[in-house]
Amino acid sequence: MSYGPDMSEVYDRAAGLADRILKGARPADLPFEQPTRFRLVINKKALETLGLTIPPAMLMGIVPLDVEIGEAALLALSR
């Protein structure tokens, strides 16, 4: 299980900052930006092996993204 920033958002922000620098902005004048979207990734196979379930309240309003990597099935919950 992991919880961290949504890396696609981080890359988008980095591209925007690089664009502003290439257009002449001074890096020292650019604001420090923190991520606003986070992602919780749970290994479904490990979850099932341990006999655990995700509480329904945790799943409310969250979009599940199923990803298969080798034998591990990951459930990414993004808000």
C-alpha cells in the first residue's frame, strides 16, 4: 500500500514551471507549489490474501483505477 501525490499532476506542474522559465521568468520569483491531488494504491492480491476488505465509506466518491502489473493487481484510488 502506498499513499502519495498524483505524479501526473506533479509532472504537469513541472512542465508549467519549465515553460515559464524558458519564457524568461526568474526561478527565484516562481512560487513553490505543493500537490493538491493524492493517490492511495493498494495491492488487491495482498489484500485478498490477508482476508481484508476496503470499507465502503472509504470508497465513497473515489474513482477506482484497476492496473495489472505482472501478477500483482493494484487498485489505485484517486480523489
